[in-house]
Amino acid sequence: MSKIFEIIEAGINAENLRQKAIANNVANMNTPGYRRFDVNFKEMLSKAMDSDGKVDFDELNARLHQPKQTTVKSNGNDVSLEREVGEMVKNTLRHKTYIRLLQKKYSQIEMAMSVK
């Protein structure tokens, strides 16, 4: 049971970090030479899970990275407001999903504790 909570916590932390990265990207959208940042949690989660369903929690640290795969404008900046807003919407939905999973787990624990 605690492993589920650790995965959910790692997901929430990753989405919080991604939200900060998105805000930083938007704040620097007109900064010459600025390259956008993203968080690679999905890749980290895939890497941390083996085929038996076991998770290496040491691998579940979301990290910032610069994808450098987007089109660079003439000023050397690659931030697109439309892309960042889209990422923010997806990030918000993932964050809400993690919170709902957490609520569901706590609800299950409360229900188990109230059974006589």
C-alpha cells in the first residue's frame, strides 16, 4: 500500500515541478536565446518500473531537462505560448488525477477501518 502512495507522491511532485517549468518558460518567452524546460517524469517512471511491476523508487525523481526539439525563433528562443498553455492544461489534468487517486486510497483506508 505504501508503494502506491510513493508513486502518487512522486507524480504530484513531478506535476508541481512541471508547473514551475511552464511558468518559467512563459515568463521567458521573449528572452533571447532562452530554451524551454520540461520534466521527464513519464520516462523516469517507465525506467523505474521493471517487467515484474516492481518499482525502483530511487529512479522516481522528476528532473528538469531541455528537450531542444522545438523550432527556434530568430532570437534563439523556442518558447511557444500556445504550446505552453496546452502543456499547462495537460499538467493540470494529470495533477487532478493524482489528487483523485490519493483521495480514493484514503477513502478505501477509512472504509476498511470502519468495517466491524
